[in-house]
Amino acid sequence: IILWLISLYRPSSEQIKKLSATFDFDTTQYTKAFQDNQKLADSSIYTYYTRIAEPFLTHALQYIDADDDINDLLNKIYQQIISNTRLADEVDQPEFKKSVVFQKVCCKKSKDQTIHMLKRFHTFQQIVFQAEDFELEFIASQSRPRARIIGHTAFQVILKKLNQLLHEHSISDHYYKLLKIIYILAYRTGMRINEILGLRVKDIEGLNQFSIWVQPFGSKKQGNQ
């Protein structure tokens, strides 16, 4: 990720030699990976960071101790990045504000932009690190939002990000505590968001060894313990 982000700035030969001494890569292949690309503005590089690099690092954390083939891991991470792009778009475009047609057009455009960025990133992986060729459009067609179990490391990253938002005064102390409770409940119990929203004081029993009665938000059915 670091080498790819640096390549977006089109470093000089001298800078590439210094990088090679640290990261041990083929300088010829590294130069080849970006020499035919147009120079990007700083704002565009920041977009590559937020849309590709940051999500990639977040999703990669859960595979730190995995023994899977590197190409299989890339495939999984690409699927997650594409899926999360679509989910984020759907959240930002509620039905009562946008028409269904407008949502579909915007979501498709955003997903296509992500695929375009991933292609540039993966081309770099192929040239510098001999990664396999992927049909990203096929991966995108197979990507579906689904529940996933996150590991302890990924959960700690989420809490760290939440602490950062509080420190930067991006959220109030009230919402910080509220979100932290939701995250911990979701991680520790596996409860869905609608089940957490449906919790009442009387649904929680005990102090040290407590039980939670789960009832979906808005449901009148008897919950499960």
C-alpha cells in the first residue's frame, strides 16, 4: 500500500533507489508500474487513499494470521471494498430524498469509480509483486453485502477510530458513549442493529452474569435469550 501510494506521486529515480534499499523491490518494475500513468492532483491521490488504501488496510487486518494464498486474500478484500462502497452509497441516499432511479445511477457510478481505482492498484500489484490477473467486474458482480465475523484486531481498530472521533470533537460525548455501547454489544453478542435498537431496560437481567432478551426493533413477538 505504501509503495503504491508513493508511486502515485511519480517519484524520481533517486527517490526510488532509496525506497528500494528499504523495501527490497525491483526498481525497473516499480518505475514501469507508473511511468505511463498521468500525473494526479493531490486531491485525487487523497481520494485513492480514502477509497482504496484505507479500506484495504482495515479489511486486511482480519487476515493478518491467515495462511491463505495471497491472491485469494486480494480477491476477498476487493469484494469487501466493492460491497462496502455500495452500502455506503445506499446509506447516503435515503429513499425519501432520492428517487430509486437516481439512487441506482449514483450507486453504479460510485461503484464503477471504485473498480477503476482498484484496477490501477491491482495493475501495480501485478507489475511489482507478480499478482494474478483478476476480472474486477466479475468480482463486483459476485459481491453481495453479507454478515461477517470480525476479529479482535479489527474490533480494536473500530474502537480506536471512535476514540479518535471523540478526541477531534467530531462527535459529542453522548454519541460516543452510545456508539461504544452499540459496538460492544454487537461484537460481544452478535446482535443485529435492529435488535440492539429494540433493547429496553427490562430486557437486561443480572449484574455480573447478566442475560439479554433479544427482541427486534418494532416487533411485538416474544424475544430470545
